[in-house]
Amino acid sequence: MQIYLVGGAVRDKLLNYPIKDKDYLVTGATIEDMLAAGYQQVGKSFPVFLHPKSQQEYALARTEKKQGTGYTGFSCDFSPSITVEQDLLRRDLTINAMAEDQNGNIIDPFNGRRDIEQKLLRHVSNAFIEDPLRVLRVAKFAARYYHLGFSVAKETMELMSQIVASGEIDALIPERIWQETQAALLGRDPNIYFEVLRECGALKVLMPELDCLWGVPNPAKWHPEIDTGVHTMMVLKQACLLSDKLTVRFASLCHDLGKGLTPQDQWPHHYGHEKLGLKPIKQLCERLRVPNDCKELALLNSEFHTHVHKAFELRADTTIKLFDRLDAWRKEDRFYDFLTCCIADMRGRTGFEEAEYPQAELLKTLYQHAASINTKDIVAQGYKGQEIRTRLTELRIAAVKEKKASQN
């Protein structure tokens, strides 16, 4: 039995990048050998074991043969005669196809070290095209290591395009698409993930509501970058600078999906795009089974972000209606997240990346002033039933008027 550290841990060690998980490969052993040594089997589709003390994962070396469609259509061989090199051959990228033996020696049959030095994401073999999930994984790695200067090798991008053209990408189940997308969104440069998917044609298949934004113009007066797809990626970048929350980043990604539905004869204007965006957001979220908190903030951000841009023009009663629609009284944290999305939208434009956004601060102040109205005081004054709600709204409107007047 030989044990090797493999995959991401070896890659990130060579990159001097934080190592999250350590995976181990075992050659020269059978399932019975592992169980006899005290390991606990947890893998169903192929034998993976937990170490009896460290609880880290150990997998038997295996080879794979494509038999069906999708990323699950493989038959596997776990013979104890399979070598570490044979196991590494089935992996996606050369930088992920390295192993380290127990003496610290690096096994690198496909020049992963060279590609780390050249900062390239390159496929191990043409068997790459057999697994459509690799399209998403490469896009995710491109985003993760973009700040280190990594890019996708031209020949690998061509194989990714082949996977899309073959229809294999259609076999991906929603849960895996969202799993990889979520991981990218929580990373440092998620815009790169979507740009790589767009370059190979996968974004058009997996997220057509987003893909169609490229080529849709905005008025140059407000959007020097013009293109809505470019603007969306800029907004996502700003959202990442402002918040590490998945909800904020996803909502920022979806804020302008309505512009993809604007008739071309209305370009570059997008009248009513706020509510037009609700349908494609719902479609996208239902298809990919996006968590409800992400969907809810995305819908609110689409419908009401331009209200915040016009905060100084809003009447007091309209401001209170906005807070009501956002359910700000009960979900204060989400309200602040919504304002963060609006800041990202404003800064996600060429030349506005560091601009101040007093609208958000104004609405935050007005909200806090209105939220200080005590319902118990209204009840103590004798109001009952619906009267309480009516009086509460009146007092909140008055509070907003008073605060705005004091600031002018």
C-alpha cells in the first residue's frame, strides 16, 4: 500500500495558496485492506474512506471509462494494480494532476508544475471532453486564480466549446451548476467565472437570461461602459468589494436582467426594466434551484434599485411605501444588504468606481428615524385594529418629512 497527497493540496502548496482540504490517494490496496486497517468507507459510487483518526478522505486509485452521457456516465476500475500515474491521467487539469509521496517527492507526469509557472489552466488529455462538469470547474479555477495571473489555455477553451456544441453540457443537473456557481460567487473574482462560461458558449445554455445582456446598450450619459453585460460584471466586482454575502453578490448579478427583454427599437433606453427583470430572475432561480434568500433579494433589487437612485426626489409617503415593500421593519439586515446592492450598481460604471452614494446614507437615516416610532405608544393612545397600522404609517411619514426638512 502506498499513500499520496493529491490534487488541490499539492497544487495550492506549490502556489503558496491557502490549503483548504487534503485528499489522499491509495495504490496497491483493496476495499478489504482499507477496512482491515480501520478506515471507514463513505463513498457509494466509488470507494472513499475516512482515516480512523484524522477523518481525512482517502480514495483508492482508479481509472474511468466513458459509458453514458453527462458527468456520471463512467465505469470505474479500482484494481490494486492501478498506478498513481494512471489515476492522475483521469483528472481535469494538469495543475490538479500532481501527487506528493510520503517522502515529499512530487509526481508530475503531465507537467503541472510547468503550467503553474506559466500560469495556465490546461487539460490533462482529450478525455477532458467526456465530463461536462469540467467546463464549470475550469471557469471556477480561472476565477479563483485570476488575481495570480492565470488564464485558460487556448486548446482547453476549444475543448470546452466542443463540450457545449456536443450538447453534453445539457446533462448537468441544476444542483451541480448552482454548486459551482455559488463557489465562484463566494470567491475573489466571480466575474471571471461568468466571462469564461460566456467565451466557450456555456453561459448561453446554462444562464441565457444573463448571457443575452452582452450587446445591449445603455445611455452613454449614465453608462460610459455602454454594454449591459460589461456593466453587470462591473457591478458584481463592486459587490464583492462591498460584501462577502452570497445574497448580495447574486442580487447584484441579476439586477439588470430586465434589460435583456427591452425591445431593440427602444435602445439604449430601458423603460420599466425593473419589473421586467422579475420574470427572468424567477426563471433562473427556479431552474438552478437557487436558495430563497438569494432569490428574494434579487427580486427586490431588480424592482426597487432605481427608487434608491432617486432617493432625494422621493416624497415622504413614497419613501415609507418603499420601506414597506422591502419589509424593512422586520428584515432590517436585508434592507441594508439591498442598499449595498444599490451602491454596487452605482459604482459599477466606468469612472464611478469610487464615487460617493449619498442616496444610500439618506435612506438609511430616514429608515432609522421612521423605525423609532413605537407601536406601544400608539396602542396606549387608544388606537385599535387597522387604526394602529394607519396611525403608524402617518407617524412614519411625518418622521421622514421632519428628518428631510432638518437636513435641507
